[in-house]
Amino acid sequence: ARSHDELIFLTATNTVDGDKIAREQKPDVILLDLILGKEPNTPVVETDKSHGFNFLITVKTDAELKDIPVIILSNLDTKEDHNRAKELQAADYIVKAKTTPEDVLREAKNAIDIAGVEKKIRDAQSKIE
């Protein structure tokens, strides 16, 4: 595991590349903008947030990826979006226009720490069973 001082950022502009990176690199945390292209070289429509939510669903329902915390990082700020992200097990929802890069980094580190503790608990429980 990397220390917090050794953060490496990988980027994807669409769900296909995002899925590939998540599976190959197993990131400690995913920062997900809801406005995301579905496939490489396809236009992104500002009002289409379904690809971002669908990517979140993919991550959280996949046995290989489900334990990676996903933080929504978006300028979409509706109660419905916040509620849907929570229902889909997003670790947090950060509105870009209302935060600083330092806040995002702090929340990412917190999500990584929480995920690590949750993994230790699951591992301990599996040893008991």
C-alpha cells in the first residue's frame, strides 16, 4: 500500500477507460465525475449523468471492484443526485464549485483510511466464521 504522500492520479474520460484502469490498477480511491463519456471518442453531453451513475453501479456490484471507495466529484448539486449516489454506496459527494483541491485530497485520504479499516474488519470476521 502507498502512503498518503505517494498519491498517483490516473485519469479516464469515459466509462470504458475507467473500467479498464480500475481493473488493471486497483486504485485506492476513485474520484468520479457524473458527466462522463460512455466510450472513447464519443461526445459528452453536459446533461447526461447516467454514464457516471452507471459506472458507480458497475464498481459497486463487481466483486473485484466493490471495496474501492468512490467519491462523486461533480458540479451537479441536486438533492436527487446526492441521494442516488448515497443509495449506490458512494463514499462521499463533493461539489466542485463548493470545495478546494485540499478538501478533495483530505476526503480522498479519509475514504482510503475508512476502506482500509473496513477491510480489516471483514478479514477478521472471515477468520471467525
